[in-house]
Amino acid sequence: MTDLLLAGAAVGLWLLAYGACRVATRPAPPAARPATMDLGSEPPAVVSMLVNGGSTRAGAAESILLDLAAAGYYELRQPDADPYRTTIHLAGGRPDDSGLRPYERQVLARVRGLAVDGVVPPTALALRDEDEAKNWNSQLRAAVVADARAAGLSRRRFGQTMMTALYVGAAAVGVVCGLVAVHRTHLRWTFLFSLTVALVLAGLVQRVGERATPAGLEATSRWLAVGAWLRSHEQFAELPPSAVAIWDRYLAYGAALGVTRRASYLLGLDVGSQRDLWSSYRGGWHRIRVRYPRGRPGYGSSTPTLLWQAVLAVVSGRLVLAVTGYTSWYSLPAYPLLVGGTYLLVGALVDRVRSVTVTGQVLALRPHQRASRHLVHLVLDDGTADRTTAWATPGGRADRCRPGDVVTITARPWSRRVDTLTRRSPARPDTQRTEPLVTDVFGEVRQVPAGPLPISVEDVARVVGHPVRVARGPRRVDFRSERDDSTVLRAAWADGTAGQIAWRANARGVATPLPGVGDEAYASGNKVVLRVGDSTLVLTALGSGRLGTPHLPWLLTRCARDALTGA
């Protein structure tokens, strides 16, 4: 018995040291800053990792998708007011991707690999198989972490000295456990048990994650201020993916910061995991990180079932000890049975004397993996935290509600089993998949598409050199070639706060001022941008229309005279 106590003490001491290291390296909170709309130089995926405590699951992939669209590798087209009909159209000529970061090439490769005739709907990109999503996101995370480390923004949570000490300690614990195994069985091959123990403990060290460097904390503080500014504009959360045509990289950074609820939902690549869900309960849209208990004894079991399982485990353990004795190697299975039975007994007693009442919004209803138990994971946001653990409810009770409903449940806190479920209010229209009849690219709900036609078909035909037709959208007009139906020119405009942000979003990089046009105007690459008051108009040449890029300033003068100034 002494040798078993020695092995247990060795493992316990190592776990205490590991816990002390985690406490000592807890990420420091970034300093608070006033809200700002000034963007930094960090790519959106790195920003997502910084503001989410080293995790890349919440918004990183979606932000990369939007950033590549802003860079012109493909278009996000919304043919009408329904954002669920958005499609991704690859740019003609296959733009050079040699300058992209590895994780950006990974996302672009998935878009290109799934495209048929250069077109793919965002829903086809979703990774609905959990194993596939896990592998794909692991590769993405590794590339983002490497980029953040190279920029001096992130580092491994445990330093090299700390990790070496823990690895050496894990090896020593493994040796102790191996010697105990040999002493108990008198079989030398059981020393291999030490390797298993050492590898398990070393695995805990390997998966400690990242923490921000001082430069990373400063960058995190800046980006949280940008997120606060974006959240102050409620319409930003409802922007569809196609709004990137005028909002440029702001939409990508909004996805990284967890602000673009609708765009992130439509472009989500890890739908199958259901670990990051959106909630509008008690305030604006925000992400909720969900934990689904797996393999946890007693999860979802009723109190009588828990008591029966506890008694069965304890009795089985006692029988094993009665047959084998207390010191025999063959008595070892008895101790897990006794410990497990005691654990279940304590949990059953807690559930017996205590219950909790929770009111919140239903975010998801997901079948439990063990279907024979007829249990459903009920994900509920009670508005108190940005993390939650799924409740277990019998399928019959789960049928009484749907995602978006506000419900009140009475549940057992230890087993997380729902006893009663009462529906308080039905889902609001903005929490369902059914979209408003008309929602323009700036999040404004309208009965009919709004805004004047900013330029004429004849003017565009003169610029691109062949006839075109008009495809109207909310606050956007696509001019398409009559020869192959490809978009050759896009006009998008915004007013008020949206117009101010659109001007700021596009007024970056190398630009040529265009004096005398509106209040301000400039040309940059294949687009020209005009501001009149708080209205902003962006003209972008696409596909074969790029041949007319030199004539875009002339086209913009006609927009200023005919559409915006009223002259």
C-alpha cells in the first residue's frame, strides 16, 4: 500500500505544480481604451486570436473569407434582398496568391476547390463533419499562431524553462509509477506503464495554449476599442457578406471581433461543431462559447438512476476487494469503482436536495451522442456570461421549444438534467433563419430597394466598350455584360453613419486625389470613391470591365452631377 501512496503523491505533486504554473501565467487583461474606428496593421485572423484569448474558432475563418473578398480574390454577390442567396464568384484570371499568408491560402484553396464554374455558395464551405472541422481548424490555428509569434504578438503560455521543468517532472512521475507497477506484478514489461503516465502528463503541458506579449496586449487593447466602436452602430451586426463591397476590411475585422452576426453566421466554416453560437438575449448580438459534456458520468441521468448506478459501483468494488484482498495487483480495479460510485452518490444527493431555475434564450437543440438515452443538448443563454454548458433534456420536453424562444427551466445542477421546461415567449423574427423581405447591404430594412440609379447604362457601356444590362440590389447596382452575364462594374452607396464609415473604410492605401469632384474623391486601383456630405459612392471595375479603369474618374464626374449633387 505504501508504494501506491507514493505513486499517488507523485502524480498529485506534479498536478499541483502544473496548476501553479497555469495560475502564474494567466493572461493579463488588456488596458481599456476609448472607442475608435482606426484600424491597425494586424491581419483579421491574428486579431481574432488576440481578442479571443488565443482561440481561433470564434471568427478567424470568417474574417479571412471576408478579407480575401475585400482584396479582390473573389466577389460576394447578393442577387436580391435575401442574404441567404449570397454566392461567391472567383475573380477571373486567377489572381496571384503568392503574397498571401499560409492560413489565407488555406481558406482560398477551399473556396477554389469547391467552386463549380467559378461559383460556390457559402453554405457549401461549411465543415459539417466534426472530425473534418477539427483537423481543418487545427491547421488554420497553427498557421495563425505562427504568424502572431513571428510578429511578436503572442508566445507559448509556458516559457521554455517552465516547460522543461514540467517535462522532467512528468518523466520522474512516470518512472515512479513504472517501478510501482513492476513491484506489484513482478513483471518487467509493466514498466511501460511509466511511458503512458509520462505521455499523458506531457500532453497537458503541450496543450496550454498562447498568451499575448506586451506588444500583443497593446494591440488587443487597440482592437477591443475598434470593436466597441463598431458595436455602437447596431446596423453593423446585421450587414450581409456582400456589404464588403463598400465596407471593405471593416467587415472582415468586424467578424474577427465578433460584431458581424449575420455575415459570420452565413460564412461559418465550422457549423458542425456548434461550439460558438450567436445570442441576442439581453442586448445586442454576441457570441456564446458552448461546452458539451462528453463522457461525464451522470450527465443527463435522473436522480433514481444516479443512486442505482452509485450503489452498483460501490457494491461491485467491495466484491472485488473481498475476493482479491486489499494489496493484490488484481484489486486495483476495485478502487476506481469505489471512487466512481462515491462520486455518483455525492452527485445524486446534491441533485436530490437542490434544483435551479434558469430563464434564457434557446440557442440550439442538438441530439445527444448516445441516442438510446433519448436526450437532447439544450443550449441556453441566461445573459450572465459569454460561456455556457449545455443542459440535458429528454426529447419530449425539447419538442416544446425551438431556437430563439425564451424559456424557463427547472433543472438539477449536478447532472444538468432538465425537469421542467416552460416557454415564455416565441422567437423574435431576427433570431430565425427567415430574413426580412428586404434588407439592404447596410442593414436597413426596407419594403422596396432604395436609392437612385447612380449612373446610366449608356455611360457604363462607353467605358467597358460593349453593351451592359442592370442588376439592381438594395443600395447597389451591378452592371453585367450582355455577352457573358459577368459583372463588369459595381456601384454601391451609403448615407449617414454608414456613409462616413464607408468613406473611411475605402480611403486607405495608395490613392490619387480627384479634385473638383464632389466634396472629396480619389482613385485607387480598380475603383473610384466619391463623398458628398455624409454620402459615399464607390465604383469598382470587375472582370473584363477592368479595361475601362482609366475612364472611371470620368464616370465618377457624371455620378456627382447626375445622381448626388442634383445638378
